[in-house]
Amino acid sequence: MKRTLFIFFAILSLIGIIAISGCKKKETYTVTFDANGGTGEMADQIFTEGEPRALTSNTFSYQEHTFKCWNTMKNGTGTSYDDRQRITVTSDMTLYAQWKKILTFVTVTFDANGGTGEMLPQQYIVGSPQVLRPNTFSKPDCHFVCWNTAADGSGTTYTDTQEITISNNLTLYALWANNVEPPDPQPGTGIRVTFVANGGNGYMPPQTYTAGVAHTLDANTFTWDNHVFLCWTTDSYGNGTAYADMEEITLEESIVVYAQWVAITGYAGTHAYVDLGFSDGTLWAVNNVGATSPVDNGDYFAWGETEPKETYSWGNYKYSAPGASNADPKLIKYSPSAYFGYNGFSDSLRVLLPEDDAVTANWGSNWRMPAEQEFRELLTCPHIWICTVGNAVNGIIFVGPNGNRIFFPGAGFRYDENAVDQDIYFIFGNYPSNSLYSGGDCRMMNDLLFYHYNIVTNPVIDIVCKINGQQRAVGTPVRAVFAQ
């Protein structure tokens, strides 16, 4: 009897264990759907442990895109699932919509506009930049100037082989200029200046001149969104002879002048900056501190001082003790070498503190003077020397990796009450970094130096653009960078 009862209770216990195990609650997991650039809303989907289920059908949308699949990674490198695929889920997860762009094609048609020859239409993908085909049209006794969306030149202008992005079909008309103007007996109409927007918009009628008689160039009326007009040059890239806006010039033959521009990609407060396309994301100010335009020199500052002065010398330098000179600067701050320090003073400061940075003090905490490395990066860019006939626009253009341009005026420097002797130069510029001279002499700071000698007054031709050392006590213009 006891044996029977034992077997009976053992069987009951086993049945209980099986029943309890069978009643264990299964886990549930949540699948969240992310539009990943698209729009719309999708509710989370709940999955039960071990039970396969079809994914909710996608309801997101993305303009000019079609849905491809879901993926466990935003960039599509994870596990992919088709729409409504039946899956088993083992943990909470997010599925990101993956999209394929719908390619829309448009056509650029080229019109000789009085010229001869044939050019095949060019196909573009909407939203994708592409270089225009080079012009192959010709016109007797004329040369090609540019393309324009209007036959009379009143539309949008594009240079030959310019990279453009379009969203609609486009017809471009060739614009021409005469190689030789026919003699004209009426004064003032024998020579012509033709104006080209060179990326900008608008139309300027040609201006007529009398040979050998001084005339003022018409004021620029071209515009270009997010760009500032700099000057005119006889070459579309920026080389050749340069002329300032409304400059008085004398001509002996007809010329074509191209507008030169500097780019603006954004603003921080009231100050414009340009992204030149550097990998580190450095954003350069368009103007010097204290300047109202890219060609304006702006204010001058001694290194580490935050206000301009009437005169600049070691005698009134903020970080020198009384009686200082270049031989004995008597430094009381930023003096890693006791040799130049006042009574043997030294510190470890080599980079300007924010309160001593002329840019930060005048423009705010997100702006500062450039670091030496940022100037070195700038020096890797192609550059163009600009010196207009009347010297009103004088300096250097740097062309960034993305094609955007920045201009540094040849503003020289100030010492005592005088400017550096400009007579021996066409172009001369000094722009300080925020650090002491890397050559070790703490009387000096690292700076961007560029100069182009005037070969008339100085027969030794020399062209320089490099990182150099300049005395800290002199007054120099300052260019800023924006730290996002």
C-alpha cells in the first residue's frame, strides 16, 4: 500500500512540474520602425518569443525615393528584411527604412545664338552636379564669352565647363564678343568693354570707350546669391589684368572683363564665413576684423592686444615692461624664454588665451584667431594674386578644395606711426596666428606672409606665400576662424 501511495504522489508531482513549466509566460519584444530620412509614422510592433510573424507593411514615404527594405543599421550595413517579411524576434530592435533615389533626367540644350557648329544636348540627373560640355560653336570675327539662359544675355550666366546643378530642362545660348571692333567715326564708340557675370546673374550692356581717353568703368550690377563681388579681371579664373569696380582706366583696344567673387556659406551673428571644403571643417571669416567688405583692410592689432592703436612699438606693447626694445623686449607675458623676459621672467604660454585673442574679444567666444596649422592648410590651396590697375584691390585669393574662394587684402603692417614701405611691393600681407613663432624666438608670432615685389622699383623678382615669423609689437590686420 505504501509503495502504491508513493508512486501515486510521484506521478502527481511530475504532472505538476510539467504543468508549471507549460504555464511559464513567454517574453515579448518590441520592433520600432525608423523612417531614416523619410516622413510619416508607424506604430511599434510587438513580437512574442519564438513565434514568427510578418513585419508591418511600410507606410513611410520619402520624396523622390522608393522603399527598398528594412535594416538593423541606419547606414544599411546590418541585417536586412524585406517589407512584410515573416521573422522571429529575440530582442527589442529598431528597423531603419532603406531608400533608393528615383533618378530624374533633364536635358541641357546648347544654342549657337548666331554662331555655327553643332553641340549635342547634355543629359543631367536632377540634383547631381555636372560640368557643362566645353563650347565647340564658333562665330566669324568673334570669340565665345559665356553661356546664358537668355539669348540677349539677360538671364543666368554660366562660364564654359562650369559645374552646375539643375532641376528642369534648360537651353543655354552662346554669348559672343567681337575680336576687333570696326572703326567708328563717332567719339566714344571705338572701343568696347564687355562685362561677364562669371557665375553671377543679370546683364550689363557693353561700355564704349575712346582709345587713349580715361573713362570710369560702369558700376557692377551683377548679383550672385551668397557671394560678394571683388573686382574685374581679363581672365575668367582671376588671372590677367585686374580692375576695381568703377575704376578709371584708359584703353587702346576692346577687352572682356569677368566678375570675380568670394563666397559666403553662412553667418555667425553678423559676421559671414566661408566653408572652403577642408576635411577638418574649418570655417574662415569673409572679412578682416573691423572691415566692412572683403577688400577692406580692417583694424590693426599687436599680437595679444584686443584694441587697435594709433602707433605700434615695443615701447607701448601691452606685454612689455617700460623701456622695452626689439633687442630687449622685457616681456611680462607669453615668454617661454627667460632670456627675453623682464628680469628673467618666463611662463609656459605659447598660444593666446581667449581674453587676449583680438577676434574672440571683438566677435565673441565662437570666433578666434587662426592656428598655425590652419594657415598651413590654407597654403595647400591654389592662389591668385590680385592687384588692380589703381591698386584699390590688392591681395591674394585662395581657392578651396570645394571651389569656394576667400580673399586676403595686402594690408601690410604698422610700426610706430608708419605703414610698411609699400613702394617696393605690388602686394604685401601679414596675418597673425594665435601662437608664438615656432622657430623659438618668443619676440615673434607665427603669421601668414605673402608678398609680390614691384619689379619696376625692385629688379630682384620675388614672390612669397608662406608661414613666417613677425614681431609681436607691430600692428597687423587679423582674420578670424569660426569654431562651431
